[in-house]
Amino acid sequence: MPKREPIDRAALRRHAQVAVLSGLVRGDDVDDLMAAVAPSHVPGRFSPDVALLELAATALDLACPAGAEPLGYEGLRERLLPEVPFRGRVEHRNSQYALYAVACMRGGLQPDLLADAGWWQAPLWQYAVFAVVIYSRAAAERLAVPVAEIARRTAARHAVELEGV
């Protein structure tokens, strides 16, 4: 069996975080964010889902600091990510899972991502990008600042150096 080239998981993780946050600062659309993150996904070897869910958890923390009014789930996707039509039960369930996983992580509970989402046809990282966008937009709305500012604050919390902005 041929030996596979080693991959640098830390570099792939960082690339995914830089790609999505830099894209948010630039005002890229969701399709551009997905395309920018895609090279970080190495099927069967590395997925940037956790790296992205962590960014989404930070954005949720910015939207709902301790003592703040909770963010309502009902209509959240439709209101904050109207450009992405979720069709069918599977897409709705997958996007819901990503949003809930972020809330779990922020609350201190690490979801079992591999058991819960490892078998999905569409990789979890794609829904994690949606979660980053949704929670970043929610934070921007609540704090009355641009999404780019939320992306900058999130980058600062994760020591991510933004590119091309």
C-alpha cells in the first residue's frame, strides 16, 4: 500500500479559520466563504468542522454575553442567512445540529461530532460555515456594529491573523 503524504492538521485548521474570518471582514458572500474554506477539508484525513464551530461559539458569546437576553432559535436561519435555502429534512436537521453544537460548546459540553455527524453525506464543516455566519450576523445586529467588526473580534480571541483585509 502506498504511503500517504503527511498533512499538517494545525495548518489546515488555521487556514479554515483565516479563510472564513478574512472573508467576513471583506464582506464575501457565503459561496465565497465555502470555496475559501474547502481546501482545508481533506476527506478521510482532516475536517475543519471543530475549528469553525469554535469560531461560531465565540461569535455566539459576543452576541450573548453573560446576563444578556438569550438568542431565540426560531427563524434564526431564515432571518440571518436568507441567501441559503435549506431544503428537506436533512438540510434543516444538519444546519440545526451545527447551531446547537455551537451552543453546547459555548456552554461547556463537547458534542460527539464524529458519532453524530461523521456519516453525513455533506460534511459538517459546510454547516459550521453557516453557523459562523449566522452567529456573527446575530452579534453584529445585537451590538450594532458591522459583521466585519465581529469577525475582527473573533479573530483576536483566537489569535488569528487576517489576510487580504
